Amino acid sequence: MSATERDERDRPVPRVVAGVSMRDLLASCAAAKAVSTPPRAPEPRSPRLPEGHREAA
């Protein structure tokens, strides 16, 4: 048996314990995105044409 095989065999197996539900994880991601995304710039206003002016078809 090589040293690497012995090291792998003696190494403890990591145990995974889920502390957060998938719903909570997705909610936290959505909240982080909402907080970190800057607000959108306002839409540019279209210039108003005078009341008596009509656009050509």
C-alpha cells in the first residue's frame, strides 16, 4: 500500500449537514440581487409636439 492510499484511507469522510433550505437559499440570493442592483434610470421623455401640429403619415 502506498503512502497516498494510506493517507486517503485514514482521512475522515466529511459529513455534509444542510443548515439552510433551498427555499431560504433562493430567497437570500434574490434579496442580495435586489439590494445590489442599482435602480434603473428613468425613461427619457419624448418631446411633446404642439397641439396644432400633426405628424405626417
